[in-house]
Amino acid sequence: MREIELPDKAGMYFPPEWAPQDGIMLTWPHEKTDWAENWEEVEITYTEIAKKVVGKEKLVVVCRESATIKPHFTSKEISTIRFYEIPCNDTWARDHGPLCTLRNGIPVIHDFQFNGWGEKFEASLDNLITAELYQQGAFSREAELKSHPSFVLEGGSIETNGYGTILTTSRCLLHPNRNPHLTKKEIEEELVQFSGTEQVLWLDHGFLEGDDTDSHIDTLARFCDKNTICYVKCQDPKDIHYEELRKMETELKNFRTPEGTPFHLVPLPMPEPVYNDEGRRLPATYANFLIMNGSLLVPQYNQPTDWEALEILGEIFRDRQTIGINCLPLIKQNGSLHCITMQIPQGFLR
């Protein structure tokens, strides 16, 4: 496995998701979370994801009680899992988990504020998880904890290519329910300061019906390498998303790297509409994949487009095994595979 490469011109580096990883973090559901109605069903999905991690990377599991989870795994699998018993409100690790950077080679664990996607949901316990993981010794002895007490930021709201660019959405980061005391310029300065980024690219268009994150970027468009962005494309002019996603595509075509070159854009199909039992449309998206060491986990929704998405992403990530994960249980709570996971880069876990 190659070492993480630091840019020569900067002491701060924000590793992209495809950089070598120590492990993956999950916050395990229990019957007191919002998963109560389909807890057993969603636990099957969590177990499937966890088993795809063990053997390839360490698995960090934040949970209420580890004794109730261990029976799902073999003793060999348990030897690669690190359980941390920490109270939680919900289980969206992408948004309450740590964001990791390197500063002059020193691992820095960033603990941003998580307010339940703009105080839509109770999140006071989730907001403490990263600091508690640090206190319980989850991270390497060299790692420093950097708290950001006055800045709300969720991991699902930003994408980095590791080469000077962050991709985000104005619907989320500029929403008054996050950081109403900050201007767009001041939010950019916060992002640049923590990540060493050269530029922040803002998408003003694009959304998914049923998404309650105010358009997280990881539901719409993702960096796949330094110059490649895959994005959700709607082909049906009658679909509610068609016009907004068409405008988003135009924005992506106009974006440039810091060197002035356009990005290589790869469209992903949009699944046929998926509804819950009450007839509400759910935010099914193939952009919510997870990049791991040697693997790519891709959401599946029992749709004809599942195989198309697997093939497209398999072509992009030829150095990784492409694996489909049934995420129908996850989108019942308005998120998917990437939303419940958080990668921890190499050199950050103890």
C-alpha cells in the first residue's frame, strides 16, 4: 500500500476517500434510534456492510452495547473490529464522525459541530461522538484533536479530490440552519483553513426528493480521482428532478481545476422512483457509494439500473472490486450507504 503523499506546497492535506485507509466507522443502530420500526431489517444491512470491511480494513463500531452486536460475527471477524460503547441519538456516521487531515505529517482529527442537519432532529449525543472516540483512545497517539465549536459541518456536505478542490452545495452550507453568522466568503475561509484547499466549487442546483440534509453533495456528485466527477443524471423530462439536475450538470461542465482544465464528467443513472408505504418518494441514489481499500461498495435498490451503475463505477474504479449492497432498508430513513459510514485514513487509528 502506497504512502499518503503530501503536496510540497502545503503543510495541510485533506486525503480523498480513495487514499489508503486504516478503517471504516459505523455507528450501530438500536431499537431506540429512528430505525425502531425496521431495526432488525436495517441491522442486516449494517452487518452485511461490516462483513465487507473486516478482513480488508479495521472496523470501528460505535454502539450502545457491544454484546448485542458480537453474535453477528465470527471470532476471527471480531478480532478486527474495535467496539466503542458511546451513547448516540442516531447512526449517520458520515455527518457526526471525524474529518481527518494531515498537518505537516501530523494526523489531525477535526470535530465539527453537528446539529441534526439544521436542528431537524435531536443530535446532542451524536455531536459528542468524535470527542469521545478520541478520549477512549481510538486514534493514534500522534493524532491531535481540533475542535470547531462555532462551525457546523457534516462530512456528507463536502467532497475533496486531494488536489486543492472541495466540492459542495450552496443549498446545504449556505442554509441559515447551519452557520447563519457566517457569509459565503467566511465559510470558504473556514474550509480552506481546515483542509488546505485552494478552491471551493459551489453547486447551486440539484436535489433529491425525500432528502432531509438540504442537498448533501454525496447524494449528487462525487470525486472519483483528481480530475473525475461522477454525478446523478435524470433522463426523464417528466421527473421532478429533471430540470434541477440538468442545471447541475451545466454547472459541473463549467467547473475547472486550479490549473484551469475542465473535469472529466461521468453521469450515473437515476433509479426509478422508490416510495415508502405512505407513498413518499425516497432519495435513492447511486452517488452514495463508499470507496475502500481494494473495494467499492455501491448502493442497490432492486432496480434495472442497479447493474448499469455497477458497470459504470466498475469502469472508473478498475483497481477495486465493485460490490453491490442492498440499501432499500437505509433509504427508508432518507439516507444510503455513504451516509452511514466514515472512512478513517491511514495513520489515524491506534
